[in-house]
Amino acid sequence: AQSVAQPEDQVNVAEGNPLTVKCTYSVSGNPYLFWYVQYPNRGLQFLLKYITGDNLVKGSYGFEAEFNKSQTSFHLKKPSALVSDSALYFCAVRDMGFSGNTPLVFGKGTRLSVIA
Amino acid sequence: DVKVTQSSRYLVKRTGEKVFLECVQDMDHENMFWYRQDPGLGLRLIYFSYDVKMKEKGDIPEGYSVSREKKERFSLILESASTNQTSMYLCASSLGDRPGTEAFFGQGTRLTVV
């Protein structure tokens, strides 16, 4: 079975400070990993994904994520947070051994608040 | 850009009504999905479809049905709306059988059942 855990419901960070939103996953094989962001009353927007290769993945809006196979983690990071980064963030996984028709499995989400 | 369009942003329906939520995508994607989103529960999969007229149950299909008569359109049907179906509904689409590809989401429909 595939699963994703986002251990923090809420993350607060001061503007200009680095931010980290945590994600751990469980799959039987190797994972494809994704991060999405949701602004209030909107759908989910794709931020970045890990497929293979370099463990550090860069995405939209200055976000990056680091794949760590030994810790089964895929934490989202940004060097300097902006107030406009305040949103709900979702991590998702799909096992590489599954068909591409298999739906993504999402975590419960982490609300990020960036304080001016 | 991929566009996934949901027919309504906000809906208010009465208990017992039959409710249709429509979703259209313009990128010829094979896969389409319906999720509901509730605070503290994240996204839960209701139904998905990987081809026209094909459908698969997700994690919470009870009280819902779906229809996919054309590749670009995927409808979610609440047969008899109940207050516990008040939620945010999200439609998504993705390329068929490409496990490394992301899903693209619509803007969501916030449904209130009174």
C-alpha cells in the first residue's frame, strides 16, 4: 500500500526565514513524489516532483525539495519565506511499480503561515 | 497550459436533491479523478476513470456515482444529497499510464447541502 504522512498540521515562520514542510512516504517499491500548493478556495497547483536522478528538485516560486531514500522523506524547502507563501501544502506519492493510471495518494496537508 | 474546469465554484442544494458536478479538461488526458476535501482529512478519492465509460471506486464512493461519456468530461453525481456531503469537491486529470506525470486540478466546487 502507498501512504504519505505530513507530521505537522501547521508551520509558522517569519518572513525572510527559511521554511521546511515535512513529508514522509511509504511504498513497496520506489516512489514518484509530488508537492502541491492550495490557496484559499482554490484548487491544487503543482509545485514540483521527483521522478529520478538528482535528489534535490527545484520547482515553482523558489521552492525546492530533497528526496532522501534512507529516511523515506521528501521535505519541501524555501531559503527565504514570503507572506504570499502562506497556503496549504500537500505531498503526494505514487509507487513506480504501479500503472500511471493509479491515482496519487495525498497527505492530509500542512498549513503554512508566514508572519511579516 | 492544461485547463481543468469545474462548472460551479459554489453550490447550495437541499437534502434529498440529485446533484451533478461537472468537470471538463482540454488536454486529451485519459485519466480523470474526483476528490473531496475536508479539514483535517486531506484529499480523499471518490471515483476515478482511466478511459471513456470506465470507472473505478476510490476510497469513499458511497452515496456517489460518476459518468464519463466523453473523454474530456467527467461528472460526479450525488444521488440524494445529504448534509454530510457538504464539502469541497476537486476534479483532476492526468495523462494515461504515465506514472511520473502529475495531476492537474480544477478550481474546486464548494458544495453546501442544507
